[in-house]
Amino acid sequence: MKEYKLPIGCDVPETIILADGDFPSHPLALEWLRQCPYVVCCDGAANEYILRGHTPDVIIGDGDSLSPEYKELFSPIVHQ
């Protein structure tokens, strides 16, 4: 994967809340996700985020969209 440098004067967000739906595809959004120090995933979004090799800091939701495997594996950070 090609790495993109952030534009000058473009700060990385301190926190990103990733909702379910189409996973971000824009290079800037992907770079922010890579560099952001704190990522909160809604339960359905956590599936794709984890599949892409990341670990969320918190998973929030009713749990209906989170895979049973991830629900168990990440139970300490899942908040329903």
C-alpha cells in the first residue's frame, strides 16, 4: 500500500469515531485512521477495522453487528 503524507497544517485528529457502512477509502482518511491515537468503533465498524489489522480502543453499540468471535476476544473494551 502506498503511504501518503498528511498535508502541511493538517493535524491528525485526537479521536476518531468509526461508524458502520462503507469503510473509508480516501487516502487522507486512511492515514488518519493509521495515525490516530484513539479510535472508537461502533460495533459493526469494528469488524472491518479489526480485519484490516487494527485494534480499536473502544467498541460501542448494542453488539448485534459485532462478530461473536470479536465480541469474546475484545470483551474488555466492548461497551453495550
